[in-house]
Amino acid sequence: MAYDEKLAGRIRGLLAKRKAITEKKMFGGVAFLLNGNMCVGLHGVELIVRLDPKKTEEALAEPHTRIFDMTGRPMKGWRASHSARMKALYPVLALRVFVPPSDAIS
């Protein structure tokens, strides 16, 4: 599945100054990883953002947002929104993304 390369470029630019961010092609899209853990990605026309699983319901209250589900098994702690909703990136830009405790940044 193709993804919006122009939007990927914008995300690259926004994340360029962040340390420990790498880029990897995944799931027919592109993912940006923080210390090896995916924190944001593009899949088709959707922006996928990792968040604290406890905040999933709160995030889903925003318009044009849904729980990320690529295989028929919804993934709590991941939200997908139309890629035009760059606001979904704010937690990533502030580096307030959820990283599991075993992989926590020290």
C-alpha cells in the first residue's frame, strides 16, 4: 500500500532534530522509531501514533480518529487518524510518546 511521501517528508523534517529517531519501511508504509520502538507511522492515508494504552479512549474522542487495526485485532495504545490531522503528531514531537517500561529512555 502506498503512503503519502510528501507527508513523510514533513514528518522527517519535524523529527529531524530529535535524537534516537530512525526511519524504517514497514507494513507497506513508513515508520519512525524512537530508540527502536515505533512511535509514529504512515499507512496509506492514515497517520498512526503510539500512545499510552490508558489514554486510548481519550484519543479516540477526537474527530477522524480510530483505534489502529490492520489485521482485525484492534491495537490498544495505537491510534490512526486521517493523515491531514497533523495534530496527532503533537505527543511525538514533544517526545511524550508511550514507550513500554522495559524499553524506557533513561
